[in-house]
Amino acid sequence: MTELSTLSSSLSGEGNNVLQKHVAFFDRNKDGVVYPWETFKGFRAIGANFLLSAVAAVFINVGLSSKTRPGKFPNLMFPIEIKNIQLAKHGSDSGVYDQQGRFVATKFEEIFRKHALTYPDALTEEEVKGLLKANREPKDYGGWVGAWAEWTILYSLCKDENGLLQKQTVKAVYDGSLFEDMEKERASKNKK
């Protein structure tokens, strides 16, 4: 069994699905709900500046809250319910998360097979732009913005010293481990 299919099967079984694990990092008090101030703190924990963290908190929570709370009255605190995060999937994305929030290994590999033209295991900034353009669904403006924001933030925070977004980094963002690793790395740098 390949590493990616092992990831797919192990993380889509019992407990949280992969998409829930991806979002759970931002649930700073671990109550199953992510509020804007938790999104802000999560972005700061991974090294985003104040402005990006504030904009992300508003954009993400306002955009996703009502989708993860079906049938509930709107809440002006804009909570995101992690258990329902798959309901907030947007169009024009990579398809690496399926409709249930499970990891789809073939879609992940497709990103690099189709778009990593310079290096087989990394994306340049132009290749990320090509990926976004290729995934656009007609008239899905909200999906375009969502995908652009996700990939732009990922690239800006995680590109290496050569301006490359490594395959292992992208995999780690999908499986939910990247954010924890970034927080630990940042905390250890701050101790020095």
C-alpha cells in the first residue's frame, strides 16, 4: 500500500476526517467550534502577520460559519462547527477532499502530475497560478476567491528558500499536520 493510500484510508476511518483534522488546528480551545479570534490566533501561531491573520479570520469565519451550521439561526460570532466542515467545501478547488472531507490520493497526485512542470515534487508560483486557473469552474466566483486565498496564503507562508512549494508541504496541509509543525517550529525559534 502506498504512503498516500495509507494516509487516505487511515485518516478517513473513525474519528475526524482529514478535512476536520485540517481545520481542528484552529480550534484553540478544542471545543469543536472555531470562532474568529481562534482563527486569528491560529494564523498568528503559524507565523502570519497581524493583518493577514485578521483578514483571514474575518474572511474564513464569515464565509464558512453559516455553511457549517445548517438549519441554525445565524450567529454574529460566526462560529465554524468542525463536525460539519465538509458542508463548506467550495467549488473550483483541487478535489483532494471529497464531499465527505476524505483525502483523495489520486487528486493529490494529479496536482503534481499536471502542474509541477519545473520540478516533479514542487510547485513554482506560476505553477500555482496555473493550478488555480485550471480548476476554475465557470461563474463560480466565490470558489475562485476561496481557492485563490487558500493557495496564495499557503504559498506565501510555506514556499522554501528557492520559491518552491514542496509536495510534502502540500500533503501536510491536507492531512492537517503542517499547521502544528509550523507552530512548533515558530515556538522553538522564539525560545532561542
